Amino acid sequence: MKNNVTRFTCNGCGTCCKERLIPLTLQEAEEWLNRGGNIAVILEAFDTSVFPLPEHYAHSVQRAVAVVSGDARIQVIAIFAGNALTQCPSLGEDNHCRIYEDRPLVCRIYPMEINPFLTVRPEEKVCPPEVWEAGEVLCSDRIVDPVLEDQIQRSRQADRDDAKAKVLVCAAMGMSVAAWKGNALAVYLADRAQLRQAISLVRAGVDVPANVSWKVRVDDADLHTRLHGAGVELDLRAQTEYIFHSI
Ligand code: SF4
Ligand code: SF4
């Protein structure tokens, strides 16, 4: 970055399509499943009334859903992410996207940030160094490409519009333990058929168990004590159906 101008030209290396989870809108998640892909569901919880969050979490607050946990009300975000932990199933052997015209919004936006409170930092991206040295201006003090700006706005709006439906899908599937935001991740490797069915039920407006008491999993003793004191129900099981990953 020079004079706050970031230049970038994608070289098509395909690195951003490998060894990662690809956040999806609800519709994109359905399309991903319909193509035979698998989805990981990441559940995050927080409570801004008791635990203030840094400013850059403001985007998260807008895409969260209020739920009951024990004697408390907390906010939960369900992130549906395409499983590309080896590589994206739509990535061809030539490293080209085989669904390029239909690829998810986040694939169109990368390496830009969706969170309006984050600035793109080349050193945090998987793109090789040379792609940042020339080419079109990606951004300066604002995003200069109106198409990219529109895609980012649509992605943010979808995060907000899909929030409740995604949380309902999780409740319908019994995925109701979230990790505390900033402390850990709770990741469910969702069964494809069950997830497709749950999304269909929620889409159709069929009643799903919305009165679930959510639980929170943390690995920090002080945080555990604070959440317990606030009445939040904690998950204490040794064996769980989700992957718990401390940050
Ligand atoms: S959908 Fe296409 S662009 Fe997106 S991760 Fe898969 S191969 Fe890459
Ligand atoms: S890692 Fe960067 S340069 Fe490589 S394909 Fe993805 S966006 Fe393009």
C-alpha cells in the first residue's frame, strides 16, 4: 500500500480456494449442497449488554439473533461455510473455478473485507506478494470499483437478512452450542441431507423448535466464571458433536 492506495491483480493461482472455509449466504449454501458439497456451521455467541465488544464487531452485532441461554439472553451468529478444507469442490485441476459465473459473493469479493470496520491488509491474505505490486486500484480510502462495492453491500445485507433463518436451521438440527466470540470457535460438520432438509423446512415456514435454550462453550476460566455469573448456560460435556477450537 502506498499513499493509502492498494493495487491488486488476481493471478488466478487458486490459493484462496484451498484449505479454508468459504462463508456463504443461505441461498449459496443451498446451491453448494445441491452441487454435492459439504457445509461447516460455525456458531458464535456474545452479549453486548454485559460484555462490550470492540468497534470492529459492530458488523457482527447487526447479523446476530437474540436467543435464550439459561437465565440470560445472548446473541448468536450462525455462519454457514462451504467446506474447502482440502480444496473447493468446484476448483478445477487448472486452478480455474468451474462455477465462475455462479461463484459465491465472498469469492467475488476476496481479497477485500466484508466487515466495514476492517481494512484490507495484504500481509494477512493468501495471495502471493507480486499481485499487490501493480494493476487496478482495489481501494484507497474507499472502494473504487462500483461492482465490488455492490457485491460487498449485498453480502452484508444477506448476512443480516439470513441471520434468523440460519439460527432456526441450527435449532432444527440440534446445533445449539456456540463458542464465545473472540475466545474460540464451535464448528459443526453438518450432515448434507439433514442440512438440506432443515433449510427446506425453514424456507417453507414449517415450525421448528425455536425455544431452544442455547449453551456456550468457553475454555477460559475467568470468562467461564463471568458467563456463569451472568446466568448463561455453559456446555461442560467432555465429548461433543462439534469441533471446539480455541483462538
Ligand atoms: S467457488 Fe470457485 S472461486 Fe469460490 S472457492 Fe470454489 S473454486 Fe474458488
Ligand atoms: S489467492 Fe489471490 S491471487 Fe490467487 S486466485 Fe485467490 S484472489 Fe487471486
